[in-house]
Amino acid sequence: MNFSPTGLDPLLDDALKAIGTRSAFSGFKESGSKRIHGEEKPAAGLAAFQARLGEPFRLDDQPRDFKVAEECSPFTGQPLNIAYPAPDLEGQFDAAEAAMTSWANASIETRVRCCLEMLRRIDAHGFEMAHAIMHTAGQSFPMAYAGSGANALDRGLEALAWSWLMMTALPFDAQWEKQVGGGEPTQLHKQWRLMPKGSAVVFCCASFPTWNGYPAIMANLACGNPVLIKPHPTAVLPMAIAAKVMRDTLSDAGFDPELIQLVVDDSEIPLGKVLVEHPKTAIVDFTGSALFGSWVEQHAGNRPCYTETSGINTVILDGAADLDAALDAVVNTLCLFSSQMCTSPQTFYVTDQGMKDASGRHLSAEEVEAALVERINALASDGRRAASVMGCIQSPTTQTLIDHWTQLAEAGQYRLLRKSEPYEHPDGDGARTATPLVLGLDLDSGQAPEEEIFGPIAFVVRAKDRDEALVHASKSAREHGAITAYVYTQDPQYQAQAIDAFAQAGAALTCNLTGNMPLNFSAAYSDMHVSGLNPAGNATLADPAFIAGRFRYAQTRSPKPC
Amino acid sequence: MNFSPTGLDPLLDDALKAIGTRSAFSGFKESGSKRIHGEEKPAAGLAAFQARLGEPFRLDDQPRDFKVAEECSPFTGQPLNIAYPAPDLEGQFDAAEAAMTSWANASIETRVRCCLEMLRRIDAHGFEMAHAIMHTAGQSFPMAYAGSGANALDRGLEALAWSWLMMTALPFDAQWEKQVGGGEPTQLHKQWRLMPKGSAVVFCCASFPTWNGYPAIMANLACGNPVLIKPHPTAVLPMAIAAKVMRDTLSDAGFDPELIQLVVDDSEIPLGKVLVEHPKTAIVDFTGSALFGSWVEQHAGNRPCYTETSGINTVILDGAADLDAALDAVVNTLCLFSSQMCTSPQTFYVTDQGMKDASGRHLSAEEVEAALVERINALASDGRRAASVMGCIQSPTTQTLIDHWTQLAEAGQYRLLRKSEPYEHPDGDGARTATPLVLGLDLDSGQAPEEEIFGPIAFVVRAKDRDEALVHASKSAREHGAITAYVYTQDPQYQAQAIDAFAQAGAALTCNLTGNMPLNFSAAYSDMHVSGLNPAGNATLADPAFIAGRFRYAQTRSPKPC
């Protein structure tokens, strides 16, 4: 790969450099603090969000039918009452197709420049977007601004830079000469052009719509493909704002805004399956549940299909240089956005030997369990801190799940180590909050769940020893999917075994990390997110496989002009 | 991409250089002439082939059940009576899985070196292989030696070089540092390793088994995946020889030969569908019919699936600088291997305006049709030349097809411009030969076939004008698939329109080519074969998309060691 500067745009060049070296980089500000942005921008962003409420969201001036989406703020419990253009699949696919030709015929440079401008303009809407994320996904403001803002834009920029790398990998014309039989050699002038695959459907999930959305949108668009964004019906607004910004950018650059469209469906007439199987769908990008993701993979046929679903992310607690620091790190990450992230840990393995630290301090298994619960309690009891870390619960279904698993524990199937309760949110009673439910079980009970249980529901599995824990954790990742795994140990040999086991299982492993960075932070340009090696999906952010199928080569050859 | 020399092997470095510049290169000798190879090697190759006949083909010393395959020489009409190890899918998948670990753990350099050695050793079996190809696929000796030998090995080497490029695109470890909150920055040591996807099933077709087989095998193996080769039941021997050579190479390098296995089925108990849907199949490479290829694409689920099927390759005859040279080229390519190549032209568009040359010479539509038939007749009447160009007919089914289409013409549905007859093969009456059947029709009759009609069956379609011809030819490619298209014209503007139309349709276009090189020669390292833009498949030889999904990244990160 050629990661050297293109001269096209410093943002692109910095991204390429970071990709080539896997080093830390952000093209956007991760903090929404007024100390950086001043008073005006944050207030204007909030006002812009508030002005959306109860109004039709106009993507353009076309006369369209509007329909109110099923959005309801996890922070206030109030419906957003925003109406979006009603879906019109045939018309939308036709419009996408019509828009494609001039976009695909534009130079790679032009398309990439236009995509860079989109990212910058979305970033300029950072505060409005953060409020949109909070009131649909339920993220806290800091996460909504950084995780769904800068970090998501960085993932988008990363995919854009990869698109550049892949599209410019080969020459577009060549002279070819070969002696065939007697006489003059055959001389051919060969030319290649990049062709888009066609309309791409990008499914965005409810709890983190932009983070996977931007990379898929950028990769598709940069490679010449129109994009139909299919947001989750309960989290439309963030993608609608992004779509509007991208459409305006396209218009301003002289391209047809229908290259970016929004398909807003509802739970009564869901359109996901229709979109996947539509004859005009050429590419599918899916982020969402394992169940529907698997259906998508089985029904995408010969369309390139990039999926991120879910799995069982595990933590093995064997030992640590500093036990308190390790347990702090683990609990903070468990609590982060109430475990509604695809990288959130679900299952914690504690062995009968407990945990030891470097100085010889020892915690028994019971003490480790108690220490975990204690830390969650401490966090939960501080409403302001809990709000900042845990945010809100995106979907009422998650509360139903919490109740279901609580009942199983109360019926004796699990040890109820910690009940889930709402915490006191500083913004008031309207906020849907839930602190982690923690269930204990013995590994040999066979009761460890074999699928992701979405939300703040953690399982502490007691294993006879760390080897048993590793075998079970890695097998579970391989068979049921996992994006991440976490191991705390002081034994380099055990760490090496864990590295092998989770590599085979395709879960990105983080060892012995403590400190400020959430364990599950996946850094653009550096961390490979989703391995393609287990059922959690194949949409690696970002590697060549994430781009390669999105464009193809068309070839022409003719005798060399004399 | 970094196409610069690796120092690993000059063969690899030459291939990388050719790929980066799209220039002509062959790593192997394309001629099987005794003037190059001497007397001994050709004789030894023939003897080796003959010694295979009527014997069990032993891949190793294991006790196995053997079963005679359905191979029958198109040259002699005699069954080969070679028995191959009977399939044992569960055992074979288990053996593949067991073999994978140490191979995947070997360095990229080791794997690529071993694959290079395989290609060299297969090349050293060139004469034996050529006879095996002749007596299964029915190719003439020159084609069997060059097309199924050197050219196929070059395609394999190209895929191997691409595997190298993709596997070495990114660093395997990095230091990462980021300031997160207050205090010390987070410092992480990150490591990546390449992981294979798992067992790959490679379907090889009957008429040209090695040409698509080698690239798929090399790409899979280089990326760490075991390969189960599924030859067509009537053309097993070439792939059996190749498999034996590759297994021996693996053994000699200290690896488990079960990394390469052969699954020989028969028409009574076909195993293709079982293989595609087998839970242990991780990758599918398919070359074969459009009908089965489409089934494969729909049933591969989330497995990477690379297909080459077939389509309607077209020729538009508008004009030429030298009419005779153009018609010679077109007829030679139509006759080459009796149109049993995926790049063979099927439909010829002649317009009511006929063809004009540079000097003003004009041929009416009728004269163009007559000139085509005349040239076929001339070739067919020269048994020695016909044998060299046309070879034999691989499958009796093709003769049935010829009879069927002849009957349609005799029933008045088409103009019977030329009947198909056997030509007199110098090797005697046992050879299954058939010269091209040529059927004429008017475009507005709506009788142009909408699928590939395999074998020496050509359609001359009379169009009102060249624009109508171009619309029809490109639409047919887009909708029904096509790998190639050919246009002869003296008008640069029309040529530009054709370039656009066939780029949209995803057929590789060759314009105005005359001379010794067959029009449908697809050069390794330079010509992109199969576009992924129409139903003829997505297995582009070779581009990053052909490799990217065959391996994945596993990641580990831990705090930077102090």
C-alpha cells in the first residue's frame, strides 16, 4: 500500500499516515467542552435540535408524504414527533440509479474531496448531532459528542482513506507488448476504469447509529455507489441530519443529492428484508442484531454483504499488577453506556483461585465478585457520574430483558449478585435508566448464555481454573460470536495462550489494560473492529476487505495507435 | 500497493513488477515444442500420462477406497479407467482442519515460497499435464500445453503475488499512544496476525480446469486455507496430477499434505451442493455453468464466494481498417477450442449497412455472413489445422446441443448459415469433433438467445444499424452475463460509445484487434478477467477483491511494556 501524502487534503494525508503506522490520530475534536468551543456553538446546536422536534424533517424542497417516526427520547420519555419523508422504494432506487452516472464518472479525487467535505460539515453540526444521539440512542452527552461524533467521523475518514488506497492501487492505462507467433509483436493499449457496484443499503443500529454508519456510507459513496440509509425506526434523527448535510454537500458540488437517501420504515411495515432482497440493491451493510444479521447474510445472495452483529464479549480475571485498577477498569467498561455497545463485556470469568496481584495480595473468588458489585454500587449511587458513564437505556425492550433475567435468578437459576435499579438521573424522572444486573453461576452448571444478552446484564461465571475459563470463553466467541475479549493475568505464558485462543476465535483481545481509556475503545486507523472470523460479522473497520468489493474494474484494449 | 522487489524469489518479483505495470510477462514456457524441450521430456510426459490409464491414482500411501471416474477421452472415445480415492467428506474436512494450524502459523514467506515451488513443479510436469488435459478437456496439444499450462500457471502466480501484496499491506505490530483524560497517556502495544478463514472448496470446470483452478488454489493456500479441489467428474486427471504435485511439495517442506485434497464425485451422487453448504466450508471458488453458479451464489451464505460462470460474449462488426484481417481474427477466435472457452464469442452483429474498410471497400451484410462461413469452411477442411485450432468436443452434451439448434433452424426458426459437421481429425475417427454451427436471425425477431449456448454454436444477428446492435449487445451482457465483447469499427466516436456501454455492462472489450493473438487471450498480470458487474461472476483474475476475504486480522493489545 502507498500511504504517502496525496497532496489532496491534509485530513486525508494524516489519515493515510495513521493507517500505515496504526498510530493514534483524530481528525476531529473529541471534546464538546465549552472551554474549547465557546458558549455560542453548543447553544446553537441545542437550539437546532430543539427546532427539529414536532416538525417534518425536510431533506429537500420536493413535495413528499411525511410520516412521524417512532422516536421517543430515552432522556425525557417524550416522543420526538418528527415526521420524515415516507419510503417509496421504487422511486428511491430509480433516483439513486439516475444519480449514479455522473458521480461515478467524476474523478476519484473529486469524489474523495466531496466526501471529506461531508465529514467536515457533519462535524460542524456536532452539537446538534450530539443532542439527536442523546434523545434517540440514549447516550450521555460526552459519549454522544465524542463516540458518535469525532470517533465515528474518524471511522468514516478511515474508510474513505482506505477507499482511496484501494481505488488508486493500480494504473488506469498501460502499453502491453507480446510476441505471438511470427511477424510484428502484438501491441495493445489497455485502459481500465473503476465501476461502482450500484445502490448500497446501509442499515444503522439504534444504539450507535453513526459509528458503523459513516464508514459504510463513505466507502460506498467514495467508490461511486449511491447510498440508501436505513436507520432503525427509533433512531432516525441522527442519520437524517447526516443525510441532509451530505445531500447539501453533493448539491453544492454539482452532484445529484439523491446519491444519499433515507428510507424510514416502522415496526408495522418493516422494510429491511425487502431492501436486502431488492433486485436493485447491489451492496448491503448491516449493523444490528445477530438474528436479523444472520438472515441478511443468508439472503444477500451474490451481493457484497458487510455485517456487524453481536456476540458474547468476555473478561477473564486471573490476576493483575494492581487489582483495584483492574477491577475499576472492568467495572467502568461494563457500566459504559449501560453495556449497550457491541464491544461491551457480558461474561466475567472468576476462578476458584480468585485473583492475585504483584505484591502477593489475594482476593478470593467471592471477594472478586463482591468487589465488582461494590464498584457498580458506588458508581450507581452518584447520579451525576452514573449519568455521564451509563447514559440511558435506548429501548424499553432492554428493561423487559432485565426483568426476565432477574426473574430467572429469583427462581434460583442464577445467583443474584446485584439487582438492577434505575439510578437517579440529574435530568429528572423521565430518563430511562438501569444499573447493571449481575448474575452469578458456576461454569459447570451449563447455564451460561449462548448468545448476546443486550444491555446492562452481566454474568459472573465461576470456573474451576483459568484454563477452563479460557477454553469456555474462546469457544463461546468462536461459536456464538464476539467482537472483543479482555484478559487480566500476571502470567506471560497464560497471556500467550489467551492471545492464541482469541485469535483463533476472532475476538480482539485487550490484555491488562487499566487507566482512563475505556477498555472497549476501538481506535480508528489502528484497531481492527470485527474480525470476520466468528458469527459477529465480517465488516472489519477498516481493512482492504471492507472496500474491495464495492467497486470493480472495467477493461478495454485496442491495438496501440500508430 | 508496493510492487517493489521482495528478494524472496525472482519469479515473485517479476510477477509483482508485471502486476504493477500491467505489462506482458510469463514465468513459464508457453511452447511445448521439442525444439525448446528436446526429445526426452515430451516422451517422458506422454509415457507418464499413459502409465496413469487404467490404474488407481494414488495421492499417498494411505489405504483408501478407490472408484473409477467418468473420464472418457474426447480424442479416442475411450474411457480412461482411472480410479481415484473415493470421497469421505467428514474425514476430508477433519484432515484439512488438522493440517491448517501449522500451515497458518508458518510465516507468509514460508507459505509463499512453498506455493512458488508448487507452480515450478507443476510446470515440470507440463507434458504429462498437457496429455491429461487433451484426454479430458479435449484441448489440442498446443492449447493444452500453453493455455492450460504456462498461462494457467501464470494466473496462479499472479494470484500468489496478489496474496503477498494483500498479506503484507499492513504492519504486524505498532506502538500507540493517546492522551485520555488527565495523568499519563495510554500507551498500547498492538499486534496483528493473519488468520485463515478455513477450508476452501474449489470447483474446477471440465473444459479448462487449471486456468481458474490454480489462481483459486494459490490464493487460498497462500492465505493459510486448506483446499478441497472438486474437479468436474469428467475431467479429474489434470487436477489429480496437480494435487499430487502440490501434496508432495507440502510434505517435502514439512507440512501436512492434507492441505490439498481432491473430492472426486460422480453424476449419480454429485457432491457440489453438499460441499457448498457444508458447515466446515469457509470459502467457495466456483467455475462452471451459470445455472449451478447462480445456485452457489444464493446458497453460499456468509462464506466468501468467488464465481466465474458464463454469458453471452458478442462481436459487433461495423467496419475495419482491413476487412479480411478482421474477419480472419473473428473466425479464428470463434473456432478456437470449438468455442468451449468462457471468453469465446457467441453472437455476431452484422448491420444492414454491412462493413467498410479504410480504402472504401464495402461488404454487404450478406457478404459479411458469407465471408464468415467461408473462413470457417476453409479452416474446417484442413484437418491438421482444424485439429490444432478447434481441438475436440469435451462433452457429448455439446453435440446434443448442436443437434437441437440445428433442428430449430431446420424448423425455420433461424437461417441455417452453416451446418456443423465433424472435421477429419488426423488422430482418427475416435476424436469427437464439430465445426461451428452458424445460425442467422434478425434482431427484431426477438429470437436471439438469452443465455450462453455452450460450444461451437454461433449466432449472426442482423441489426438495422450499429447503434441498435450496441444497445442489444451491451444489454444482453448486463442482464445475462458476459466476460468479453469485441467491436470492429473505424469510427472513434462509435468506439467510445462501445467502451462506455460495455464498461457499464461489465464485459472486457477488445477493439479492432487483428493478427496472431487470439482475440480472447486473457493475459495474466494484465487483463482483468471477469468483472463482477454482470451475472458471469465476480472472481476477477486478479485484483484485491479476489484475495481480500480469504484471510482476516486477529488483534491483541496490551499496555506498553515498561
